[in-house]
Amino acid sequence: MTPTASTTPAAAPPPATAPTPEPAAGRSAIFRIGIALLEVDPEVHRTVEVPAEATLADLHQVIQEAMGWESSHLHRFTINDTCYGIPDPDWDPAWDLGDRTHDEQAVTLAQLFQVGQEADYVYDFGDNWHHTLSVTALTTAEPAVRYPRCIDGRGACPPEDVGGTPGYAEFLDALADPDHPEHADRVQWWGSDQYDPNHFDLDATNTALHLML
């Protein structure tokens, strides 16, 4: 969509920042963050632990790997009413919100997050997958533990380009019912008639996260 405004909206004031956490001597501060994909059934959620010095761009990659997305579409964070992502001078989805996209590589979690805070993460502006991020704890790094890591999760990530929440519901119905009028088309699109929406493999998720390093 091409914005109709002739001028770029004024930048939002810098968000209030939480004080940088003070880790135990010689140990890094770690945020524990819940990730919940909204409006899907069965539910899909993950709990990850990420160093406080990680950038918001790093957190984007953690979310992609932990959830099972393929990082093939645009995304946006909204934190304290401010949008973060990859700035594009030619088209900025935040213009619709009266804002502009701030560079996610320029801010760390320590600058933005505090325990009890929630944020919004949208992936794929076509399918429009909304996630709620909940900062549930601030801890210190455990010896011999590799971060980021996933410590809990439930549910399979929907397929890419399935059509958002309504398309995902239709996909599940059609795949499970051989008599469904869309069954054959969905099997061909997916490449199989097998899909377990409850599947989650914690070990495989952490392997993917560690390959980020």
C-alpha cells in the first residue's frame, strides 16, 4: 500500500527505558520471555531466555526459530506504543499508526524491557500473525548454559502462507477430513495428509536456536 500522506509522520518520542539490569558478578543478565501466538486453536506458545544485551533484531531471530517460522516475511515490534523493525524509506507500515519504524538493530532488550512488560510482535503482514511477548523474569546466566534457549513450549507453528488464522483453521479441517471439498488441494499444497498441530520438539527447537550463534 502506498501512503497518501505527503510528509513522513513525525517520529515518536523515545520510549521510556528500563534501567539496565545488574547481573551477578561475572554473569550476564537474562530475560525470560513468553511468546504466545494469538487466535489459534490449539494454542501455540514458547518460553525463551535471551541475554539482556541482545538487540531487538536478535530477538526477532529467536522468535522465528523458537516458533518455527521461516523468516520469509516482514515483521514489526510494538513496544511502549513505538514501532521497531527494519526501516524502509519507501514504505513503512508504521505510517498507518502515525509513527515510523525505529531500527531494531539499534536497541537492546535491556533498554526496552522490564519484568511484567508486554509487547506485540507481528509477522507476515499478509497472514498477519500476532504474538504477545510477556517479560516474566530477569535472571542471571547459568554456568555452562548456552543462550538464547527455549525452556518450554506447546503446539506446532502454522505453515507459512496458510492464510492467517482463518486459513489455518480451514487447513486443519480440510487435512483431517478426507471428505472435505478442499482435502485433495490441501494435501497437494502441504505435500502430505499428515500434520500434528500439537507437535512441539524442545530439543530440536534449541538446536535451531544454537545454530544462530
